[in-house]
Amino acid sequence: MQHPHHSWLFHMRLPYLSIQQNQIIDNKNSNLNLALILENEKLKNS
């Protein structure tokens, strides 16, 4: 069973939420990747 009012609310809010969340996730991922790269460089150099 679908809940029309629920999915409608969800879809109305989704674009707004996903834009913000994707930006936050992208920032976290790039920071994490940077940290991992730096760790790898340290290990290589040691």
C-alpha cells in the first residue's frame, strides 16, 4: 500500500534536502580522501 500524502511530502522535500546533504557528504568524502592520501604518503616516506 502506498501512502500518497507521505510520498508527496517526501518528494516535495527531497530535492531541497538532497542538495544540502550531497554537499555535506561531498565535503566529508573529500576530507576523508585527503586524510587517507596523507596517511599513505607518511607510510611510504617512513
